[in-house]
Amino acid sequence: MNWDDVRVFLAVARSGQILAASRRLGVNHTTLSRRLTALEEALGTRLFIRRTNGCELTAEGDGFLASAERMETEMLAAQARLGRTDTAIAGTVRVGAPDGFGVSFLAPRLGRLIERHPELKIQLVPVPRSFSLSQREADIAITLERPEQGRLVSAKLTDYTLGVYANRSYLDENGTPESVEALKAHRRIGYVEDLIFTASLNFTGEVMRSWDAGFEISSATGQTEAVRSGAGIGILHNYIARQHDELVRLLPGIVIRRSYWTTWHESARDLARVRTVADFLGELVGREQHIFA
């Protein structure tokens, strides 16, 4: 069995498409398809159902995925033991992050890392969901909780806080609530409850028993923009809200505390490009710790 064919299999399994996998690997999609067929012939089984809109793992392919990932981990470990681990600061590193942190903090700052290492390519994926590191949806994930399962390496990036905010124009028109009870008379903005992917995002209960938002947005960035527009009152990240002069902090005694963690798969611990990006994230946050205080 050819290890390069296994890498092709992993790329297709993770992207769900031959074309997307070929772009990520830098291999012509016709060549990639041929190598995938060669792997299936070597194994004597069909690994994917190939359709015009993508590839779906068969039961046999799903079973082989776990074995392929173990092979990948062992290959990286063997390279590290032999001193052949990737030591150049080059190649692609995909960073998955919550959208608020990814858009408001990382996006304006990660360009500095590219200036230091021109051969490094950063893919920032700031979306309101979790990432599977074992399936390589990201090389590094910024998580809201420290993972307790899987072969993962985690380090706390920073603590941060959230508070209750409204636009000045909204308060001029609707009055300023002076208590939690008074919030019930106002329009409220919150998350789409059935799309909350981690308990850390379910923080409205720390303000009032039933937030009952009339406007739900499954994105921290979207909620910030809605509150800025005067659509209602929302619970926002303090480090983001403080950037906007039109936002007013309400009920300052209410402080919701959360943390960000930097997490990556242990098989990537010896990859210089991944280690460099993880170290840079810690450097960024450490240098600007005051904005999270």
C-alpha cells in the first residue's frame, strides 16, 4: 500500500470532494482520482461513493478512516524520531476560531506572522462552530473549553468577559434598564438556541432565567452588529464592544467570564509550522492582554 495514496484518501474523506482535496494537496484532480482508485484496488474494496456533487464514505471507507488516521499519526511520529520532522516555517496552517475572536482579533493581526515567514500560508476559518482536529478540519483550533477527550494538546490562551450592551440611540428611544427585571421590557438579541454547539455559549441564563430573544443570530459578530444597529440589547464580548463608541455597557455588575484555549492534535506537536503559529497566537494575546481584562 502506497502511503501517498493513503494521504489522498484522508484528504478526500476530510473535504468530501476530489476537487477540493486536489487543491489542498496541490495534485491534479485526475491524478488524485486515479490514485484513489489504485488504493481501492489494493485494498480490494470500495471506499467512496463518488457523485457529481462530492464523495461519500462507504461503510468500508468509514472503517478504514480510523486506520488511516493512525497511520498518519505514526508516520509523523516516526519522522520526528528520525529527525526528519518538518523544520521549515513553510506550508499551510489552518486556524479554526470562534467568529468573534477570529474576525475581531485574529484577522487584523495574523498578517504580521506572514511578514515574518513569507513561505507560511495561514488559513483563518472564523465561524460559529466547533472543529474536528482528528479529521483535520483545522490544524489549530481556538476552543471555548479545554477538550477532555482525544489525543489533543491544549493551552489556555486567555480569559475574557462579556457584558450587557445597547446602542445609545436605542436607549434614547426606549430608556435605559437599571435592573435585570427591567430588561424584560426591552427587545433582546441572542443566539439561535438549537445551534449552540457548546455549553460555554449558553450564557444568557447567567443574566436572567429566560432571555427569550426576539432576534436570534448564530454568530457573535452578527449579534454585535445587530446591537450596534439599535435592534435591541445583547450580551457581547467586552473586548469587541469596547471598540465601538456607540455601544453603552448596561448593568456593569453583570460580568460573564469565559476562556479561550489553543488546541491541536498531538501528532502535529513536532511540526514547526504548527508550533510557530501556536506560539504566535500566545504572543499576540500576551502582548495585548489588557484588551481582554
